[in-house]
Amino acid sequence: MHEIAIGVAGSINIFTVIHGPGLPAPAFKATCFFNFSAEPFVSEFIELELKGTSAQIETFIRDLQLYFHYGALTQDGVLNAPLVLRFQRESGGSYLYAFLLNPYLAANPGSYIRQSQGSKQITIHYTRPNYFQGDKTVLPVLGLFSPVSPVLENYHLYNHTYDTVDSTVWVDPSSFSSSLPAPLRIEVQPLTASISFTHFFIGLTHHRQYNTFDAFFYYHDTISSSGTVHANGSAIAGKYISLSITPSTWTAAFTIALSSLHLSQLSGQLFRPILRFFTPHAYDDLFFRLAVIANSVIIHTSEAVYSPPGTGYLLLPSVNLPPGPLLNESPPQALSLQIQAFRESGSATTLTTDYLTLFPFHPGAIFPSFFPVKTDSFFIEDSAFARHGFRDTFNSGESVSHSRIGPPLVVYPQQINRLFFAIADGNNILSPNHLSLLKVFYYPRYALL
């Protein structure tokens, strides 16, 4: 190992070299005793040999305890300054980090006697997550309609996918290197004048070969209903469906057909359908649910969800597509997804839609808003450090604007990864032409140094 250092990363970012060229006194040598297993966390220790004056040794140990303090504050959510061991395998090479949890110091028997003679051996005991993490790295992304070359930053992200605009990006597996699933950092800057954003959805899916998006998006010509199609330039794809029903019992509203090919491309992952209302309804007693249909038989019905009046979209319950574990010995059976409506009053109801997306949550995250994020601010989600928030400018004005629901967002090695976005504005509308700039980064992770 060329260099080993201990310190705090993140907002403080200070390190002390404990092994390698140019060691500061009294550090002399460090020996790591790694523990390899399949467990999510491993317990290890590192032996430090110190040589110097008694005062230098005492100062060095005091500084270690200060690092431990910063690490404890990070675990408590006060600071973003995780305690780490930093490794550099060769001169000028990249850094890898081991995150230290619950560290404590121990000294060899009799070392208090040798300290006055200018030497001491101490041991740092710690637990760490079972990986080594690299530095933040730009992740090139491609869109369905973007140029052939990957975009390294400021990808133009819209709020729907159709014709020439994308609400999605995909990542070629050859464009990043990580032996374990790698956490993401996502930066979004809304640009559309006078339109802020509130609730924010990020979805992820992955597949070994499939890199297009037709299995995920449905428009007026691929949504079945008994309603009428109307031409309108403000609608996605230029048309919307208007449906009039009296849902005194659960009534079929909209249905999409999922072919065997599309289901194989969805590969059994978890999805939450999002239905966009062309005109938000005004009913205060309207509910929806999702039914999965095979051979005209309903094989699954979700729980009911309330649809608030004035909200321009409906987030339906999660479903695996195809549902249930399969043998995967032949293509999956074709299915239909049916959105059913019910009103407690049983009154006549008119619904309009122009767009339905199967929004993936494998994994994915929902960010409910405390208050709107204004145009030209920066929303940042950093799954490596479990932090998110927004800034008025890129370098200042940081605050927490959203809560977070969902696991860390990661990209999977040797898979085609796809990121999906949906952004609600200050009026709870999924405005189709809401434009943002997107930057994506990843933190490579490795099982072995």
C-alpha cells in the first residue's frame, strides 16, 4: 500500500497520513488487519506504531479522538464528516475509503512505560460497511433522443418522454467501473421560468440488454378506455382522453396492454404507475386502485388510493411486473393493467388523461416537499452519504426542502441502468415542458482493495 491516512471526509475533509511517504511525527507505521466475509458489516483493527516525543504522541492520540468525535456527530446526523481510512494503492493513484463506525483506541500492555522513551503502539478497533468506496465520479448519461455521444453534464431533462424530449436517461455499463452497486449523486437545476417544483420522484431500473423506453410509457393511442380522444396542442402527444363514468362501484377507467416482450423487458422489477390528468379533477371523494388481468381474469387487486382534488397526477400502488417469481424458461404471459375508479357519492365523474408511465422503484425514491424549490436553484440527492437538500446557488444558500422515502439510489455493474424523473410544480401539476439541467455522479465501490 502506497499510503494510508485517517481522517474525516465530506464537509470537513481533513486527513492525517499514518503510513507511506512523508509521514508526520510521531506516526511511523500502520498495519491493517482486514476481515473478509459476506456480512454487510465487518469488524477489523489497525495497529499504529508511533515514534517521537511523549508530547508528540499525546497530541497524535488527542487528534485521533477528535476524528472519532466528528465521526460520531455524523452518525448522529449533526455533521456530514464521516470518519474514514483512506487508501492509495500506488503513487498518484485514486483514493478508496473505508467508513469507520464505532471506533475505539486500545494500547498494548506496558506501552505507557515506553511512551516516555519515545515509542508507543496503539490499536484502532472499528466496524465498517463491507466495501471500499471511491471518489465522486461523473457518470455519462444518454437519452432516448439525445446525441449518440454520452452527456457528461447539464443534460436537458423534461417532465415527459415523447418525440424529442426525455424524462429519462440511461447508462451504458461500459461507461463506469464498480465491482459492487455504486451509489449515485444527482443534481437537478429547474430552469423553466416562473415554475418552481415541489414533489420529486426518481426511479431506477436495470436490465442486461434492454436500453430503450417504449415498455414504460403509454399515451392516448395505447391507453384503452370507453372515453373520447380529443386533439389539443397542450396535451402530451397532441391528444388526450376524456372519460365520463358513474363509479358507484369499482369501475374500469383506463387499461394498458403489456405484451410478453414488454414484460420480459420489465424483468419482474417494482413499478408504481403514474397517471397524468390532462385537467385535474375537483372531486373530494374519488379513489383509484390497480388491477392486474390475465386471460380476462383479475389476478391481483391493489389497495385503494385517494386522489386529492386539484392534483394533476395519480401515484398508484406498487406492483411487480411480471408479478410473482417465474421459472424464466419461456417468455412471460401477456397481461393488462387496469386502473379502476370509485366515488363514495356514486356521482357522475369526468376524467381526462394523456399519459401514463410505469415508474420504476427498483430502487427509487420519493421526495415530498416542505416548500417549493424555485427556478435556478439546485436540488441535490447524495445516496453515498445519505444527504439531500437544495441550494439557492451552486455554492451557497443550502437548506433541506424535502423529506425522503426510499432506499439509496445505486447503479448496478454490467447492467444497462435507467434513471426516471417526475417533477410536480407548485400547483401539483406534472407540467410536461418543465425543463431542468441534470448532472449525475457515482461513487465506485469494491469488495477488495
